[in-house]
Amino acid sequence: MNVTIVDYNSGNISSVINSFKEVAKGKVSIEVTSDLGKIKSSDKLVLPGQGSFKSCIDALKNINGLVDTLNEFAINNKKPLLGICVGLQMFASTGYEETETKGLGWISGKVLKINNQNGKYKLPHIGWNQINIVKESKIFKSIENNSHMYFVHSYEFIPEDKNVISATTDYSSSIVSSVEKENIFGTQFHPEKSDKMGLKIIDNFITL
């Protein structure tokens, strides 16, 4: 069993790598790579994301064949994939950070700036906030409802099909904090920065 963290120059992903290695403890091998062959042969993929929607999509496209490989992995072969922060947002059809940018299109929807109600709410939405689990999700096994997770984002994913939403978080409105669609999982929060509960989510994904 091996889990591959996709390294496509989306910013500093050292905390993601360290947390997955800490949880794996040799039970499964954790690889960090942009090698398409290794990504294809993986059992599970993690798609991190730091920076803007556009910069992350551009970085994916800069590696020749990577988007096609991800599509083959997640859509054709239906192997488990976890997107974190902008990694989740890239599942969308379109993002509107910086400029209108086409996403991976795995889950129909848009990524829009959080409505901060004319400055009433600070952006980015940063720090600890509770998640409201709205549907049973494999990655929330043994996670209590209203657990606190760590967020850093100014944009939110708004999926067309509300059935994919597995948890929400109250900030300026009800923000999508996680999704699950068949083999595709995503968290807007950072499990790698969310203490024991976050590590449990990582463990749940590794042991799917």
C-alpha cells in the first residue's frame, strides 16, 4: 500500500508530508513526487494546495501530462484522492480568484470569494473553527461532530450538488468545509494543522 503526495510546486507542503509520515508510521509508504508513472501506480493520492486557485491550476498544467494523469487516477480508475485546501477547490468547474480560471471539473461548482458582509468578517478566514458534519463520510470515522479544525482561506467552494457536502463551517455564512463524492475527498481545512482530530482524518484516509 502506498500513498503519494503530488508535488507540483504549489507552495510549502512540508507540514502535509510530515503529518502523513507521522500517521503512516511505516504501515504504508508515503511518497512525494511529480513523477507521472509513480502517481499512476499509487494506491491513493493527496493533492495539497497553497496559494491562489489560478497559481495552483497553472502549476498543475506546467507539469506535462499531470492533469490527464490525475483525471485517469480519480475519474477513470476511481482510486481514492484527498484534496486539501486549494487542492479541494481545484475539484470545481471554475474558480474566480485573480481571474476566471477553469478547474479540474470533477465536482460541478464554483470557487468564489467568501462574502465577508462588508468587512464584518475578516478575510482570510484563519484559525480554529468547528465543523458541522452533515453526512456520514469515511474520513470522519471516529471524528466527533463540532470538532475544531484549522482554516486559512479567503475563497470557498460552492458545489452545485449539495449532496457532495460532508461538513460545513459557520463563518460569514455556512461554508463548505469538506466534500465526498465516491472516491474523491476534500477538506477546506488543513488536517495536517488540526492536531489529533486532523491526524485521525489523515489516518482514516490512509486506511480506507
